[in-house]
Amino acid sequence: MASPIIKIDAISKSFGALKVLDDLSMQVMPGEKLALIGPSGSGKTTILRILMTLERIDGGHIEIDGEQLYHMQKNGGELVPADERHLARMRRKIGMVFQLFNLFPHKSVLDNVTLAPMLTQKMPREAAEKRAMELLDMVGMADKAKNMPSQLSGGQKQRVAIARALALSPRIMLFDEVTSALDPELVEEVLNVMRRLAEETDMTMLLVTHEMGFAHDFADRVLFFDRGRIVEEGAPDDIFRNPKQERTQSFLRKIIAAGHRV
């Protein structure tokens, strides 16, 4: 039996008086595709940001691939808070695609994708550009390699952002509401890239989304969050067709009433 690639044990996180994650524990297996759903403010995005070390936890422990994320062992085996070097090394195992692309506006598409491998992995430019072109081809953006971000549509920017996250060959990919800032007609082109990634790679993928139909088709397992806790989890058919918890039922009723497919 494989060990979890992500192991979250009793973590908590507050912003001031607001408790966003409340004694949360969960595990993700290698290669698993996980969809995190729930109302805004339920803690879904905070989990991704914590895994990416963009937010620190207040308590608890996280292991990535068998190693502590926010702690490291001292000589005698004692766990102490991780230093920046440890965090930087752990961060290389994880890629994240954000809601608002976050491309460097003054760099070309190709330079956006090659920058991180050249800086963090000391990859030679020629090798980085070869890898970048392969990834841009995979997301259907090879013909835009010389373009600047300002010349791209929102959907094209998001596909470049996916290629950029893949350039470091992460073991885990995090997707945070990657279609919510896009015009409806551009959503499908980004979802198609993510479908292909899910089908053709063995990467572990965590997806925060309001696209319930896509979450159903994409995920091996769905977790429904509310107020910083996992209220219900299960296979997509169980969660979307036959939810057991009243809070899950009420959330999905509202989603359907708003015209979304589940």
C-alpha cells in the first residue's frame, strides 16, 4: 500500500479572529485527483496556499512525500520550525496555478515558462527553452511563444500559467479557481488542458473550483468544506448525486438553482 503524498494532521489557521481552518486532517494518495468544493470562505484556497507555503499554519503538521513541510529535524531528531532553505526545497515538489494568472507582464510567453527552471534548477537556457516549447505545445500555446502577456486572452494566459507551473516538473499540482476570472466562452479551453493533464500524467492534483460538472468528471474523490472543516467526502457520484449531509445537500441545491451542471 502506497503512503500518502500529502498528509495533513490537525492543522489550524486563523486570520485575526477569523478561524479559517479548524483542526483539519486529510490525506492525499500519490496520483490522486482531488476536488475541493464548498462555499466561499470555507478554507479551500487557504489549504492550497498553505501547501505552497504562501501562508503559515498556526498549529498541526503537514508531510509532503514523507517529509515535514513546516518543520525539520534537528540533530537529536527534535522537530523545529523549518528554515527558508528547507521551505524552498519542499516548494519545488509543488506547482500552483492561480486564479489571476500572475504572469510577468514584461516577459514573453517563452521567458515566463523558462524563468523558474533556469533560476531554481540552474537549467541551461537551451534545455529550458526546449522543455518550455514542449509544454507550450501541450497546452496549445506554442505559436504564441514570442508574444507578450498583454497580447493574450484570459484563457491563453491561464494556459501559459499552467505550462509555467509544469516547467519545474512538480509531483503535486494545485489549481485555485483557475477559470473563475475567465469569460464563459474561454473556460472550456482551460478545462480541456486540465482534463488532458489528469488523463495523461500521474501527478497528484488538487483542484478548488465552482465548476461542479468539471469537478465531477475530473476527480477521484471530492471533499466538501464548510467553516474550515471537511463536512463530507466521497466519490464524485456519491457527493453530487447522493450527498448524505444536509449542509452538502443545501449547497448543491443552490448551485443547481444558479444554473450550474453537477
